[in-house]
Amino acid sequence: MAVLEVTGASFEKEVLQSDRPVLADFYADWCGPCRMLRPTLEAIAEDRRDIKVVSVNIDEEDELADWFEISSIPCLVLFKDGEEVDRSIGLRPREAIEEML
């Protein structure tokens, strides 16, 4: 499964109401570390069918970024049953992301 781009309109359905854990990547197109992280997230999305991986462009979805108090990117937020359970800021290797999951 590919990384799913979510917006303010789809966030509740795709993330908060998801029946499986969701790893949300808050990113920006201009962010170098965000671009470096993307292939890792795509690989996790393909390999892990037990989770959903989504991305949120903070420049286009500034209300979501404000709501979740995103102050540094890349920022990965793990949601389970509609609640934030973990957060990681900065470029991380796949092993560290897998530990979150």
C-alpha cells in the first residue's frame, strides 16, 4: 500500500477513525530531511499491511500542523484508536521508526 496524502477534509476518516494504527508524516516539499525520509516511509507502507502510512503537507494543511503543534519537521506521529501514542522528530533510520510501531 502506498503512502496516502491526507488533508484537513480526510484526516478524521483516514487517521482518527482508522481501524489500524496510523503513522502520519508531517512534512514540507522544501524540507531536505523530509525528502530523504520519504523512500523509507514508502517502503514501510509497502511492507507493513498492519498499519497505514499517511502524509500531511504542513504548508497546505497549516490548521492540522497547528492542531498537533508541529514545530519541527519531519515529524512522525503514531496514532492508535484515534489517539496520539508516540512522536518522532527529525530524520530517523527505518529501524527507529519500526521500534515506534
